[in-house]
Amino acid sequence: MDPRATRPPTAAGAALIAQPFRAALQPWADRPAGGPLRACLLPGRSPAAPALPAPVPAAAGGTLAPELSARLEALMCDTALAMAGPLGEPLIRVIRAGGKKLRPALTMAVAAIGGLAGDDPRVLAAAAAVELLHCAALVHDDLIDGAPLRRGVATLSAHEGRAAAVVGGDLLIAAACALAGEVSRDASVIMAQTLGQLCRGEAVQDQLRYDALAPVERLMEVTRLKTGSLLRAACLLGAESFDAAPGLCAAVADFGMDLGICVQLVDDLLDVVSSPALTAKPVGADFSSGTLTLPIALAIRECPELGELLRPGLDPVSGERAMALLRGAGDALASTAATARDHAILAGQRLRDAAGGQAAAEQLTGWPLAYLDSQLESKVGDQHRWLVSPLASPAP
């Protein structure tokens, strides 16, 4: 049988991971109220401009109005330059490399629940802080992975060297912490906890590299720690910007975690079923680097030959064989898509339960499913179009 022919998912395969995996979230009840915004700003900070409306993330990926995105980027650059020294120019290149700016958009959308505009100084500081931490994580990821490019721009590790990437990433973390301190003491605690989770996730992921027998639960732990934690932080910082009640803080934390899991599973799935023409980045990178993801782990269980191919230094012929087997693992792909959808639905439900009919919150509840559907619709290749609809299946 040609492994390129995608098999339809079986009932057993579709039920393989029906129950979404979740981390126990630290309760935020009884936390002290956030402190006031400090008046002192870092050197070089531009004065505030007229208020702009808070964003609601767009399903197709563009998340901020151009004016607000420019304001956010300027704050990030000003803060990084204030402490970057000779690495200022490379860090500005990283900050200006683009991206969807999903995390700051979430911070601003949650802040809108409290009636705050996206360019409110406290909201803008929170949004810039979480995006700087995200940039720092990408710099260090590129260093670990040996990536030459990120969003079509040379990485720090490839262009300036490994030492510059280590120090540059650390400087971005410092800038993120400085901005979080402008929001409140609790915002700084959220950032510290999230940084610890990102580091722990990277350590677990490295421990599982090239491990064909890696437990699914451990892979989902990596997803929670490396992606879910940062979107959770983005939402919590938005809530912190208006001193939200403990119940709402817990709800947006759950929303961010489930959305983060959904986002990462979609990305993992597209690494198998999309193409560079659709994603603007290489596909198959996870398997070739030995990075275990949910679709890869489930495909190995479905096709043991894949486990034998999971090794360093895979030659091109073996690499093509591995990708053909991955793309033919219908049960694994269906289960991954179903789990992403489960978390998208759960994210909306958790926030809806706490929204109390508040318009800004209600508007945000539908975004996880819209994001999932738009990503699958626009980026899944022809061979796997059946994944776009939860009820569709390929021809036998």
C-alpha cells in the first residue's frame, strides 16, 4: 500500500485521545490586588498618543490594527534599546521581524473586558512585556535548533553568533521584566512563573528528543509548558491591567492555556500536512530534528517503521519515506485535529461561563474555534482536506 495514500481514521484511532490533557493551574483566588502603574518610565520612552480601540484577534492571523501594532513595537524597541548596548541593532531586527502578535492582542482583548483601550499605558506595557518574552524564547529556540532564519530574517545565532544569541535573549527577558514591573508586582510574578515554565518545557522536550517511545502525556506537558503557559500569561496580564476579580482571572487563565494548546497542536499538525508554499516555512522540521509532537508520537504507534526512522542524521531518501508515512497516518492526524478542536471548544466554554454576558468577553469566546478553522482551511494541503471539517473523511 502506498503510504502517501491517507487512510481514514478508525473509530479506535479517533477515540485515542478524546480527553484533552490539562495541567493543574495554580489557583489565583485570594491573590493581592495589582499595584498602581509606576510613573517612572525607562529612558527613551515615547509619550502616549491618542487612544486606540482595543483589538479582538482576527481569525486569519492578523491581530492588531497597524497603528496599535506600531505603538507596541515602538515600546518594545525603546525598552530593549535602553539596556541592549552593542546588541541594540540585532535586537531591533528581531523585534521588527513580524509575526501575528497573537499574545499582545490577547492581552489587549482581555483588558477590553475591563473597559481599557489597547493603548492604555498599563495595557500597552503588559502586552509589550509578553511579546518580548515570546521573542526571547524564539531567540533561544533558534540557538538550540541551529535555525538560520526566523520569519525570513537572519537569526541572532546564525548572524551574530551563539554568544550574542544567549545574551540577546537574556536582554529581551530583562526588558520584558522591566515592563511587567510597570503593570504591578503580580504581573512580575506572572512573568517569572511563565519564564520558569518555558525553561522547564524546553528541558523536557530536549529529554524526549528522538525518543520513539515518549509518552503522549509528556508531550502534552511540553505543549502546556512551552506554548500554553505563554498564552495563559498573556491573558492574565490583560486581567491584571484592570485588577480583575479572582474568578475572571481563573477563567482567562484557563482560556489562555487551552487556546495555547490548540495553537501548538495546529502548528504540529501543519508541519506534517501543509507545505512551504502555504506556511511560508519548511515542513517536516519536527521529525528531522527529533522533536516529538503529538501527531508524530501517535503516528509511530500507528506505524512502527516510523520509530526506526526517528534518528539523527537521517538521509534524504529516509526522510522522504518518513514524511510519506507520517502523511499516511490517518488515525494520528485525525486524533491531533480532534484534540486541538476539543481545546478550542473548552477555551470558549470556560470564558463564556465567567463572562456574565459581558460583550467583550463573549466576542473573545468564539476566537479559538475561528482560529483553528481558518488555519486548517488556509494551510492544509489537498491530500488532507478532509481534516478541515471535523465530520469529513478522505475517500478510501
